[in-house]
Amino acid sequence: MKIDKKTIDLLLKLNDDQLWSAISHVAKKSGSSTFSNMERPKDMSKIRALLSSLTDEQINQAIRAFKESKKND
């Protein structure tokens, strides 16, 4: 799955439970253990605001940083 602004905008159309499920799924598939014991926040508005404000360049920077951190594990 390519993650870009268009993908994020599609995800933002999901309800809160579906959005959290998608975030958790992507995190787990990428090998992140951060979400393994984390419950969905009651108020998803901050997550939605953050996601909606991301640019393609910021998304790409985050992906590159994540990949780089996985190399150093």
C-alpha cells in the first residue's frame, strides 16, 4: 500500500474505530510494537487533525525515518 496524502484523505473518511483499526494494522504490519498494547483514544480529533494536516513530503519524510530506524534495530 502506498501511503500518500490521497490515502490519508481516504482513511479520514472512516469512522473512529475503523481509522484506529487501520492505523494499528499498518503499524503492526510494519513491525512497530508501539500499538500492541495501546487502546484507541476516546477522542480521535487530535489524530485526525494531525493526519489531515500532513503533506506528501512530510509523509515521505516519516516513512524514510521509520525505515532508517528499522535498519538500526
